[in-house]
Amino acid sequence: MTLAGPDWDLIGPPLVAGLLIAATHVPLGRQVLARGIIFIDLAVAQIAALGVLAAGLGGATVPTQVAAGVGALLGALWLRLCERWWPEVLEALIGVTFVLAAAAGLLLLSHNPHGAEHMQDLLAGQILWVGYGQLGPVALLYAVVLGLLWAGRGGARWAFYLAFALAVTASVQLVGVYLVFATLIVPALGVRGLRGGRAVAAGYGIAAAGYAGGLWLSTVLDLPAGPLVVWTLTVASVAARWGVPAVRRRRWVGAAVGAALLAGPLLAPPPARAHTPCKDDVPALEHRIAHAEASLRFEQRLEARGKRYVQVGAERRAERLRAELEADRKRLEAARTTPCD
């Protein structure tokens, strides 16, 4: 493990995606806690994911975002009706809805040879493969969500549920179900002792620190980014929670806490000098290239299947494999002519 500074070319787009998600999920999360419907995000996100799976397995040509949007809107409508008709058991109904949607997803994928991989992508996400090109439409959608939240500040429940469905539609596709839930609930828990704009600002600070720290650690430790960001969000929230009594007295403490949480990735030492491949590295590089070529052929077969839910993940993995292959072939060519010390 090399403790290097952040690679902004790699973590820049995912970090912007995380900040966009936080822009809507932090205020939504505070409303969720206030209403006592903690697991609504998991339920709506799982229904959105179910819509994507159903569209792909059915061979439909429906775009992924449309399938996710329809699923999220239907889920939000169902939960709004549950709140209206059975408010005394609303949290239980939300839990049952989540379990049914998750079970339906497993049933849909039960005969798919790559079902486990698709389910992992939907739950844990592939945030590191988010590109800037995906974020423009998402930013516009989140602007609409923030407008709905502003319109519903007087207590309009329809605005809350509609905003929730629209936000989850985009975010579950970007970062997966688990990270969507963590971004919604974890910052809101960390700022429970604050009110108004101060609480929202502190929640944004927690989200920014969690995403920046998690993405950086993911590149350093070579661990999945989504689950790691869930943990760093939690650490940032706990740290902020300890500082809440002081934040009530002095605003600058909140800024200091946020700056300290961000200091790790931003002030890390520069990367260590890379190892120069030499003749001793040739067998390992040849093995690595052969493995990558086999993996690329597999992903290309998946791309040709014509199922949108399969293609999305396969295209991203194939793009990454092509870049790795090109770099490894250059290393191999250099290693064959470079004597080792």
C-alpha cells in the first residue's frame, strides 16, 4: 500500500456525483428522520432497481433511467397510499415492501448466470466508473428535486414523495442502493442537534468529507469504493456528532471539523516513485495480459447480448480492461529490453 495523494482524474467525476447526490439527499434525509420513515429510501431504491432488472430480463428497449423512474414513482405512490390508509403500521409496511422488492429481484436473477454480479452492481454500485457526461442530466433532475422540496416546505406530502422518487431514480443508477441509503440517513443523524440552514450546511460537510475520504482510500487500498464510502460517511458523521454541542456555540467549529475530515486525502504525501518494469517482470506481465484479454473477451460477449442491464456494466468493465491492457502492453515492451538491477 502506498499512501499517495488523490488521483483527481480517477476520483473527480465520482466525487462530483457524490456531491450532487448529497445536494438532494441531505435535506431529504432530515425530512425522513422527522417523519420517522427511516427505511423508505431502501424500499424506493430497491423498487427502482427491480424496475431496471425487469426491463432488462424482459428484453424491453426501455432506457435504464425510464425503468428506474417508473419503478421509483410506483413505489413512492404505494408508500404514500400506505401513509394515508395505514399510518399506524407505516414503518412495517415500508420494511415489507423492501423485502418483497429484494426477493423479487433475486427471483428474476435466479436463472441468470451473471445474476450475482448484476445484483452486486445494483446494491454496491460502480461509483468509480461514473463519468462527467452522465452528470449533466442528473444535475438538472436534482434541480427539479430541490424545487419540489422548496415547494413542499409547508408540509405538502405529495411534493416530498415525488421529490424522493425522482432523486432515487438517478442516484441508485449512479452509486447503488447502499450508498444512496447511507447518504440519506448518515449525515442526517450526524446533525440531529442542529436546526435550519446550519444543519443542512453541516450535513453537506459530512457528505463531502465522507465521499472524498472514501474515494481516496479506495484508490489507496484497492477496495470497492461504494462500501468504503459508506464507512467513511459514518466516521465523518460520528466525528461531526461529537462536535455538535460546540457548533451550537461557535460556527467556526463546524468549519474546522469539516476541514479536518477533508485534510487526509487533500494533504497526503505525493505518490511514491513507480517501479520500472524489467526483464524479471516479463512472466508476471504476460500472465496479467493473458488474464485481462480473456476477461475482455467475456465482457465483449456480454455487450453483444442486447440486454441493456447487462450492457451497462459490461461496457464499463470492458473500457477499463482496454485501458489496463494498453498500459500493460507498454510495460511489457519496455520490460523486455530493460535489465534489472
